[in-house]
Amino acid sequence: VTHLPLPIFFPVFYHLRRLGVELGKSVVYQESNSETRVDVKESVRGQDIFIIQTIPRDVNTAIMELLVMAYALKTSCAKNIIGVIPYFPYSKQCKMRKRGSIVCKLLASMLAKAGLTHLITMDLHQKEIQGFFTFPVDNLRASPYLIQYIQEEIPDYRNAIIVAKSPSAAKRAQSYAERLRLGLAVIHGEAQHSESDMADGRQSPPLSRTTSGHPGLELPLMMAKEKPPISVVGDVGGRIAIIVDDIIDDVEDFVAAAEILKERGAYKIYIMATHGLLSAEAPRLIEESAIDEVVVTNTVPHEVQKLQCPKIRTVDVSMILAEAIRRIHNGESMSYLFRNIAVDD
């Protein structure tokens, strides 16, 4: 890629040398009282600025750095401020839970207020999150790279079966299965503890209050859910099981899924995910589990976790991010990066 006349500011360094551009001159640091300070060391007036921010362990500090950097560039009269956030934080908090809030919507509003005019990200937890933003969002896909890894690095992948670890993940798994011309299996049962099945606090008002309804008003009673015994819908006996998902963070569900697949006769188990957060004890649990290999992209730094667990493999997706930056700066169409991507992918 030829040199592009655009500065790129990195609150956290991200490997995109293939663009052939120099880093913009800026300093991001924390004061002694933990306040974030940003100093832009060169003129950005009238230019396209790309802020590339990966999300390390300290999520909230990374977000604050991004907001302060964007606002500093906005007040310095930058023409366009494009955020490149491969893993968008708080994306799991995109639905109302109990008396909580939709934090993902709040973050989208904060980024717009800070000055962002465009966002490049990858595999949002829910595609509908794009509707939270008041500016354009390019939600790139990592599945072509993960599918290529399956084809090139998994011996005898034709004998594999794609597995969804819960019914809610079946759509993503179906997309992989159709592209690889493989079978599909779904794990269903009481081992899955989804947030939607948790008791809603709105059903437990303070004991001091009376909750009698309007006289004569009879509402139908919602039956409580009762999960069936855990089962695997699909034949995995004598096959390679490939579990696909967008995020792997707390790995208990993946470990439980691997155990049930082993019991059903799968002889090798892979996990493919875009964002490898791998928090807390995840590396140790993976190392001690029946999982043979965990394959994630480099949207999130996980070098420490790889040292702790040799089963973790990394797929590089910097090429598609670099190409997205180049196309946006040159005003070219982004459709090439979404070729053969269906609405449900």
C-alpha cells in the first residue's frame, strides 16, 4: 500500500504497518490523580484522522482515552475523525436487563458527542447495535479469515461438524456450516444459563408494599421455564467438532460444551471466535479442558494468555482493517470488503 497523507493517532499501538503511514505525533498519559490527558503534537486542521484503539484489560481507561483524543482532535479542527475499534466494548450490554441500562447505546452517544464521524469495527455482538449510532458504521467480518484457517490448518476438516453451543448461536454456526459445506449441531439443555432466563427483579417489589391488582382484572400467568436435560441436536460421533462464536471471555460454557461433545463421540474439539478476551482464569481452564485448540483473531491483545495456554492460536485480521482505512480515506466503495456477506451473517 502506498503512503497515504493522513496522520493516525494510536492511544494504544495497533499493528497496521501494511498501510505504510507514520504515526501521528501525540501523547496520551494519566495525571497523578488518574485523569487522562491528551496532547496533539502536530497540526490536524482539515485532515482525515483515524484513531485506532484496541481494548486492553482496563476497558474504562481505554474508552476515556478514546473520548478525550477524539474531542482534542475535534477542537483542533480535524475534518473527519474515524474511530477504528476492532472490538467494540460493552457490546453485550445492548439489551435492557432488569432495571439496568443499555450501556452500548450510551457509549455510542458519547463517541458522537466527542466528535467521531465514522466508526470501523468488527463483528459487533448484535448487528442491530449499528442503529445506536448517528454516524456511519462499517461492521467488518472476521469469518473469511476463520474459515480460511479451518480449511488450511485443520487436517481432515471435511470430517468436521459446526457446533452452536446454544440455540441463540445457531444462526452464526449455520453461516459457517453452509460456507464450508459441513453439517450443523446445536447444544441445548440445562447447562446453558443465559441472562434472559434469570429472575427479573421487577417481579419482586418491596415486602412493605401491597401488590394487589385492579379488582376484576385477571392477567394470564406466564409459565416458568424449565430447561430439558442437556442434549446435542445432531450427530457428532467420530467427527471433529468446531464451536463458533463471536466472543470468548468466560470459558465455562465452552468447557461444558466440549465435555458433552466428547461424551457424544467427538474426537477433536476446536473453538473459533473473533474476539479473544479470555479474562480471569480462562487460559488455565482451557488448558485443563477437553478443548484441543482455541482460535481467535488479534482484535484484542492476548499475548499474555497465549503464554499461559499453548492451545490458543491467533489469526491476523489487520489486512482488512488497513484496507478499510485506505478506502475510506480515498472515498472508495466499501462493498468489496462485504462481498458474499448475507444479511444474516
